[in-house]
Amino acid sequence: MTILFALISFAALREFVTLTHSRRSDHWVLLGMFGIIIPFQYWLVWTAWYGLFTIFIPVYCFLLMPAITALHGDTERFLERVSAQQWAVMISVYCVSHVPALLTLDVPGFEGRSLLLIAFLIITVQGSDVLQYIFGKLFGRHLMSPKVSPSKTWEGLVGGLATSSLLGALLSFLTPFSLLQAAGVAFIACLMGFLGGLVASAIKRDQGVKDWGHLIEGHGGMMDRADSLVFAAPIFFHTVRYFWT
């Protein structure tokens, strides 16, 4: 599972990098993103080194990456390039790595079944995407952010969150949560999933593209499939860790 999501991060990071501006002086940073940051972050997941796993990218990498770029003396669009690199690593690697990190959680009475937490997260968040689309098509009248995502409506959001929370409650048998706890956790994860998809759409609009890539015929790239998990996974992980371990 850890290797699988490392490969997903690799594909997603590649898609992000190809959409953003870079210069020759960024090549060492880009090489480090693929050759060092991804393997090391997922090694930290593999070894369950929580203390370093949570700060390696947002502290050490975020400080070192712009420093390496600055050492090359290339200041053209410096802030834009550095910000794009940091945000690429944040959503493609750091956030996504929280999915397999669920396997490292030691929930009393739930030993050996952490894989079911991943199943619960993916089913509810991805299910919420589908349900929001269905409710939007059936009842959507009020657009939420037409310039960012013309298909998202308030009716779709409310209907999708309500039914995905119910779905979470029905799947409570997969988790250490009670019925109400499962509904609440699913609601939070799906709300964050919605925000993740909205942010991903905003980035695509900013770059003038419809899809992140063409990895999956008719469905865009890897990030088009994983954008909801980007915001949902870290919040779900830390919610479970703080309240159930």
C-alpha cells in the first residue's frame, strides 16, 4: 500500500510540475523532489516515524528548496517558481502520503485492521464526489464558484455531504467509530475532499488547462482522480490519531 501511494505521488507530482513554469536553475530542486523527497517521505511512512513524517516536508524541504534555487542566483519569477514547487510537493506527496500512514495508527481494539480505515476514507470521499455530482445534476440551481468549477452547486454540496455522511454511518462496521462518530468523521473528510477538489480546479484554471494530465483515457490525470483525497487524507489521519489512538 505504501509503495502504491508512492507511485501515485510520483505520477501526481509529474503532472503538477509539467503545468508550472520552471527554469534551468530549478533542475536540482526538481530532481530532489522526485529522487529524494518522495522516497524519504514514504520511507518515513513505512517505518512509522511520525515525528519526522509530519515535519520533513513543511519544515525542512520548504526551507531548503528555495535556498537551493537562490544559490543559483536566478531571480526571474523566483517567488512564483518556489511557491509552485512547494505547493506541488505539499499536495502531491505530503498530503497523499497520509493515506498509507493510516496503516501505522495503533487504535486499541482495532489492531491489524487499519487497512479498513483506508477503505472507509476512499469509499466515503470518492462516493461523496459522485453523490455531489448527482445531486447537482438533479437539483442544482445555485452555482457555488462558477469561475472555478461551473458544475459545483450548493444543492449538490449539501446533498452530497448529507448522503456521504449517511454512507459513512452505514460503513461504521469497518471502523473503530460508533454510528454517529462514523457519520461525523465522514462529513469532515468529505467536506475537506470537496475543498481539495475546488482548490485543484482553481490551479487548473490558473494554468489554463481542463485536466491535470491524460494518464486515464477520458478521466484526465492521476491528480484528477486523487484531488479529493489531498485535503481529506491529512485531516482524517490526524482526527483518528488524536481521538482514537
